[in-house]
Amino acid sequence: MAEPILQTFNITKDFGKLRAVNQVNLDVKKGDIHAIIGPNGAGKSTFFNLITGYHKVTEGKVFYKGSEITPLPAYQRCQRGITRSFQITSIYPKLTVYESVLMGLLAHRRKTLTFFPSAKKFFKEEVWKILEDVGLANQANVLGESISHGDKKRLELAITLGTEPEILLLDEPTCGMSPEETESTMIFIRRLVNEKGLTILFTEHDMSVVFGIARRISVLHQGTLIADGTPEQVRNSEEVQRVYLGGVA
């Protein structure tokens, strides 16, 4: 059985009197495709922010590859291999698709912007490989602001791959995509795991995506973990049916 690459122990986040995440214990196995689902306001994005260091925990601990990372800021967690994308697409609109991926590589390898002109040639092979992986090689010279919404989500994923992650946190990776774009994104996520050995932790409201790709599913409700198991175990949970799935999964 694969060892956990990421573990949380009783992590909690309070915003004033509001408890957004309530003593969540979670193990994410290396090489897994693990979904976090739940209704709007369940605490999913906050939970991601606690893992990646964008929020400080109120209490509890986060471990990555066996070492505690609770005190570490977001950039140090990223340098160690924890990278995330956001529900609202975050790209460089005035840069070309090629330049955007290059920027991700430069940032991860701590190069300055003065290195940018020569880096276009120096990292050429790596940038093209990433663009080919995500299916954007044919749009390399197009400005980020000019590509479709689905391709912007792909570009954001390409930028995150430039940080050389070991675990990738995806916040609604297929949001706003067409059925065809959704299907190709699901295929690509499987490839990342099977060919590159990445671990994927993702949130998603489209249950066909969740049950079509996730190997393990955890369910949050009002900040509390109410279920954790295989897709079949979660699908058959009476509590999950009551608070979220409503018999539609």
C-alpha cells in the first residue's frame, strides 16, 4: 500500500466566530487521485489554503512526506513540491502561452526577469514538452487573454507543472469547460498520475467527473469531514446522500 504523501491532523481554521474547517484528519496516498467534495461553503477551498500555506491553521498540523510543514509559508511549500491551481483562472493575460509557462519555470528556479530573453532559448525544450502535454503547443504564440476559457484552465495547469510539483491541488479543474474539454482534461489528469507519478488532490462539483476519475473521495460538510473512502463507499453513504448527493451520484 502506498505511503501518505500528505497528512493533516485535526487541522482547524476559524475566521472570527466562524469555524470554516473543523478538526479534519486526512491522508492522501502517493500517486493517488483524491477528490474533496461537498456543498458550497463546506470549507473545501479553505482546506486547500491550509495545506498550501495561504492560510495559517488555527490549530492542528500538516505533514508532507513525513515532515511537518505547518509553520512554512506558501512559497516554501511550493518549492518542496506542493502546487495548486485556483477556481478562478489565474494566468498572465498579456504574455503568450509559451511565455506564461516560461514564467512558471523561471519563478520556480528562482531566476530573475532580467534572465527572461535568454531563458526563451535556454528552457525551450522544457516549455515545449509541457505545452505538448497539456495540448497547447499549437497556441504557443497566442496571448493568454485571447484563448478560450477551457484553454485558460489548461494554461494554468501548464504553469503549475512548470513548478515541478509532486502533489498537485486542483480547485474545480473542469469548471466552465465543454464536455469535450472536460473529457480531455480527465484523460490528461490520469496521464499525469500514471506517467509522471504525480499525486492529485482536487475539488469538483461535477459528480460525473468525481466518480469517473477519483480513486478516493473525502466529503466535507460545514467544515467537518463526514465521509472518506472509495467512490463506492461514498456513493452508498446515507449521510453523504442526505447532505450532498441527494441520490444523483
